[in-house]
Amino acid sequence: MGTGKGNTVWRLFILLIIAVPFYPLIIWSVASGWQWPKLVPNEVQWRAWQYVFSSGDVWQSIGLTMWIAVVVLVINLLLAIPSGRALAFYDFKGKGFVELILIMPIMIPPYAIMMGLQLLFLRAGITDQMIGVIIAHIFPTLPYMVRALTISYSAAGREWEEVASVLGASKRQTFTAVTIPYLLPGIIAGSFLVVIISISQYIITMIIGGGQVVTLPLLLVPFILGDNPVIAAAYNSLFAFLAIGIMILMEVFLKLYYRNRQEFAVK
């Protein structure tokens, strides 16, 4: 009992730490005349949320933001699964250089990278288009997915795949029944990072999309830079809820997956 109560208290403490930064944000979104040192505003009003939800641009931008993030995630998986395997299991000439190239988008400011890519995309004719934004989003997200899968491959090792092969499993069966279950925690962790990084991109989307591809950050940032903190807080709260929702969905999926595997193993 003591351990259960201790875990509950610890979880509530962690939840409180996570929730504290969101409190001012949510309060600002409904505040009218909120001044220090009051903990609650003088008056509550919903005009900012009414503005946000009555705007058709918001729902369109959320849908476009999530669509771009999903496509970027799929491309990341297709590129990172073989790349992570190669980096984890094989030694080849230029491996260190490849790892350096993969990590450079994290080290170099996005603005510097995008100014060079914009010229390349202009010549290719894919600026101001969703395809250009999708390709541009791969650069800051791929290093995280490759790193997550490289670690997962290294932790899992090749022994399980070799055992499956000895027992007569085909490469496809080995990949789906052995490799993917071991990679799944890394895939979920990398996917969360990819999606969050993609949906939060402003500079990249603005430069490559040219204002024609309007994602949620493009609606959010002008209010942050402007003189309307109430609407900016509502947009920020919406963005935070979106990110939290994605995290919860991925956690639920992971738990359901392993629960189903355990039930199948018992049967």
C-alpha cells in the first residue's frame, strides 16, 4: 500500500510540475484585466477562444499541420530504419562522416540551412508548395529518428534475428515478428520527436512555404509578436493541447500493443 501511495504522490508531483507552466498560459487566454500579484484575473471572458474556434483558417491549418507531420514521419521511418541498422551493426569507410552529416541539422541554426535550401528549391520549382515544406521538415527531424533507431538496434542486437533465421523465418517474417517489436519503443520515441518538431516549425515553413502553406505556427507567431497577448495565449494553449494529445495517443498505442502481445503469448 505504501508503495502505491508513494507512486501516486510522485505522479501527482510530476503532473503539478508539468501543469504549472501552462497555468499562466491558460489564464491569459480567458483573462480580462489580470494584474500581478493576483492569482486569478478580475474577469473571465471567452472572446479569444471564440475567435480561434470561429476561424476556418484554424481548423484548416491544424489539418494541414498534422498532414505534413504524418507524411514527414512516414518518410523518416523509411529512411531511418535501414540507416539506423547500418549505423548500429556495420563498420564502413566514412561512417563517422555520415554520423556527422546526420547530426549537423541539429547543430546548425535552421535559418542558415533554409536560406541555402531555398535557392535549391527555387531552381527545382518546389517552393511555396507543400512538397517543398515536407522535404524541408525532414532535415531537422531525421537526425532524431535515426539516433533513436540506432540506439534501439544496438540495444536489441542481431542475435534474435539470427535465431529467427535459423528457425526458418523469412526476412519479412523476421522483420515484422522480431525486429519491429524490439524497435517499437525507439520508433515511438523518435516519432513523437519528429511530429512535435514538424508541427512546431515556423521559420522553415515560412521560408520554403512562402506564406502559401499556412500551418498552425504561421497563425500563432504574428499574435505573439503583435499586441494581442490574449489571442496569442489561446493559440499557444491550443498548440500545447495538440502536442499533449499526440503524446497521449502514442503512449496509449504502445501500451495496447504490448498488452495485445502479452495476451497473444499467453494464449
